[in-house]
Amino acid sequence: MNPRKTRIASSSPGRVRIRDLALRDHHRIEQFEAQLRRIEGIQELQSNPAAGSVVVLYDRARLDALELESRIDELVDRVLATPRSPARRSLRNRANRIAKVGMLGSLGASLALAATGNKRWHALSGGGFVACLGVHITLHRKALLR
């Protein structure tokens, strides 16, 4: 018995579906498809990155199903062994993250300052909270106005 977990979700003559959650990464699924295209006898590839799935249509006369499945498992292992390049967050996502951290920090500071009776700094930290909230709402205005 093979200790490796197979990624073959389904197999029928001339058709194999590969599914692995790691193939949801666009870069990895593109690498995988490029490797599959090198195999003679593969006629068509249909990928769905959202599901992490690739359907392989192949010529049954040119490729043995068991051999193809074995090669596919090896290719998936090879592609998944390559380290992922760290995804850089968009400016919008980074600004939103900073705004959310700012809201949490300023809200905590505002509540602590209110508890100590320091009205001036409480008002300033509350203003910081409102400013960060404004950035957050601006970034999500389309979702809020649906």
C-alpha cells in the first residue's frame, strides 16, 4: 500500500479529476498545469482554482490510467514541495489592517483614560478611533451600502 495520500478525486476512462486544497493557489495550479502539459497524450485540462481541482482529459490509447495516476501524484508532490512565494497584501488590505489595529488600540486607550478621569486624552484617543473608523468605513463603503 502506498503511504502517500492520493489526490485523485475521481477517475474514469479518458478522464481524471485531481483535487488538493493546496492547488487553490493560482501560482501552484499554473505550475501543475505546465507540468501536466508535458505529458504526451493529455488532450485537455480544465482547472478550477477556487476548488483546488484540475480535470485531465487524456487519450486512452496513448496513456495507461494507472500509470497516469501515478505520474499525477508525483507531479502534485513535486509542485507542492516547492515553497510558496509570500503573497504581498494590496495597499487596500494593508490600510484596512492598520485602521483596525488603530481602532482597537485607540478604543482601549480611550476607555482606560476615561476610567482615570483624563478627559483631554480620552477625547484625543476617541478622535483617533473615529479617524481609523472613517478609513475602515471608506474602504468598505460598497459593502455597507448594498
